[in-house]
Amino acid sequence: MSANMPPSRGVLSHPYLLLVLTTLFWGANAVAGKLAAGSVPPLTLTALRWMGAASILYFLARPLLRESMPVLRRRWRYIALCGALGFALFNALLYGALHFTSAINVSIEQAGMPMVIILLTYIIYREPITMLQGLGVLVSMIGVLLTVSHGEPAALLALDINIGDAIMVLAVFIYSAYSVALRHKPDMPWQVFMFGLALSAAIFAFPGMVFDIASGRYPAATWITPGVVIFVAVFPSMIAQVFYFRAIAMIGANRAGLFFNLVPVFGAALAVLILGEKFQLYQTIGLVLVIGGIAMAEFSARRRLAQLTQPPVN
């Protein structure tokens, strides 16, 4: 058993349940970011989120820090880079995008991550892609592109797209690179690894908060501010991240990445229920396409795994 995670028992022994809960929390993160738009600047929200998460994780990691110190000294650059990209930069871009586009759009656009993850794992590790898996990713990406173009594909050719949607596409590439890099995570207790990532993200995001304050942009004194900060610091930041890299360790980055297609389901549903956003026809079609894509790609992955594990015929 690896020291990266606790022994597999309870919820942590079910990768698909972990991924469903992860995508639920990440879908809710987009809604929380939209609630914060206009109340908390995106750079400040990112810094507060990871400062809060790092503070909580410190108490979990503290008893294990001394024994993990040799690994931390060797791999601190890797941990710092993953925290900066996957935690701080991705979320700053996501919260920034929500100032210009809807939570439904941001949620659907996150479904572009599987394509980038699969592409990167193929380029770097030559991990094979089945035809059905590739078709599933393509179908999902058509849905994402339809959402980015707001139902007008010709707008993509003219580069006439909403700035918020463009920012979110960049965020998708950032987080996909982080997801692939997780296969090289150091052998250490998960509490220490998560604390290292969250601390790195807090340090990286802190100058952004200072810039916001120096520019006269302060969090508004409303009930939304503490509620949103507490929520994003606990659920999308800590619990979802732990669940996500536990699932990656169990079924791999390609198959775990496909579950990003569930983010738009939860995000869109919560945006309608909580924010009162309305589904447009192009969003409905895009959502159907990404769900169809994940079904095809996951079916292909499971079928290939079954073939590889079949006993030989004598």
C-alpha cells in the first residue's frame, strides 16, 4: 500500500463514487464563484481559498511533516509547480471567467479537460487511445465548442468569442497539465502532499490579493463573502482534490479525467437552482453531447481493461 493515501476502505475504496462527489463539488465551485463575482475579486478569492485550505490541512499534516521532510526537500519544486498551476492559476482563471460568462458555460467548458489529458498522456507517455474512446472525446469536445461559441460555430473561425469563455479554455489546459503531472506525485502521506499543494497555491496567489487591495478592490461586507470562502476552502479545495487524486491512483488519469464531463451536469443544475440561470438551446445540446461522449469513452476504457485482464485460453 502506497503512503500517498490511507488504506482503501469506505468511500475511499470506490473510485467512481469519489469522482462523482469530486465533480459535484467542482460544479458547485463554479456556482460559488459566480455568487462571489462582484463581491470578491477573483485573485483575492483564490488567495483566501487556499490560505484557508492550507490552514486546515496544516493540522492534518503536522504530525507527519517530520518523517516526510526528506521527500519534501527533494520534490519541493514539483509540489510548488503543481500547487501554482493546478490550484492557484486554474482557480484564478475560473473565477475571472465567471465575471464575463455564465456558470452554466464555465461548467460545460470544463468538460474539455479529458481531450487535453488524453492528448498529453499520448504525447508524453504514448498511452494508446482506442477508436471509440477518441470518438467519445470528439463528441464531448463538439459540445464544448458549441458552448464556447454560444451556439454560433462560425464565431470560432472569426475568433469572436466571449472573453470569459476564452479564459476558461485556457484554464482547462492548465488543469489538464496538472492532472497528467499527478502520476509523478511523491510517495508521502496524502495529508502532507495536499498541504504542500495548498501552501504553494496560497503563496503563489497572495501577491494577487495584495494587488487587488492596492488597486482599491476589497471583498464586499456581505453574508456571501464568508460563506463562499468557507465553502470553496473546504469542499472544492480539500475534499474534492483528495478524492480526485485517490481516484487517479486507482483507475488512471485518462479514465478519471473523463468524469470531468459530469461537472457541467452538476454545475448547470446548481446554476439553475441557485442562481436562476436559464438553459439556452445551445447549452442543452452541448450538455447532451458531453454526456454522450463520456458514456462512449468510458465504455471503451472498461472494455479494453476487461480484455487485458482476461485469463489466457489454454
